[in-house]
Amino acid sequence: MYEKLVELLEREQARYRVIEHLAEGRSDLVAAIRGTSPGQGAKAMLCQSKDDSQAWILAILPGDRKLDFKKVALAAGIKKATLASPDDAQRETGCVIGAIPPFSFSSAIKLVVDPALVESVDEIAFNAGRLDRSIVLDSVDYLRIAQPLLHPLCASQA
């Protein structure tokens, strides 16, 4: 997956950099390692429909926010959404939980991004298919290349 990402970003002439670091998948800890803010982190969570086990949604939100499954369902046009199991996530994305990048390389996975991720930062950061490599990518380039559906996904902050 890492090689596939770098190849895509090079082909699309994206503005990005790679950071090698100790293996870490938790948003707050990997942000500190990268030297980025937790809100810049593109947290990728594979979800699925509770009614249709083949309806996959890759929900992307800022690393310091929590996911609202009702908003995921609304964005995907399904009744109820739930988090995919770690085994399903690895099978469908090719990555372990914590290493899933904010890109969908499968026509079976709908990519939905919360606008809060890209509206307030110039760059997003994410684990690049591996827990020991991150990519920091220009937000405009990310939207241009990934072409996600933009829809609110974050739970309200208390």
C-alpha cells in the first residue's frame, strides 16, 4: 500500500513528504511523533452497513474528533452504520487498523471525508499503509486526487 500511495502522489504531482517513525497507529501519539497537530491527522475508519455487509464506507475525519455513525449512514445513504471488524478492515483495505490511508483503492469502498479535516489546515497527515511511515500531504492536492464525498461525520463536541 505504501508503494501504491507514493506512486499515486508522484504521478499526480502532489506536494507531500514522507516521515519514517516508530510504529504507531493512535492518532494523538502519532501526531506528536510527526510534529503535526492531532487535528491535521486524517483518521480513517472503515465502516459498513448493518443491513448490507458488502456496503463499505471509508470515513475520514480529523484525528482529534470522534465519529458519529448516524452521520456516516446519512452520507452513505444507508439505515445504520457500524465499525468494520479489524479482520474485515484488513481484508478490504489491505492495511491494519491505524495504518489505513485516507484513499479508497476499491470501487466497493465509498470514500467520505468530513470537511473539518481539510477546511482549517494546509496539510493533512496520515499513516501510509504502514504503522511506521506517515505522509504529510497538501490538503488541496488530497481533495484533487482522492475526490471524496465531503459530508459532516464528526460527533458534536461537548
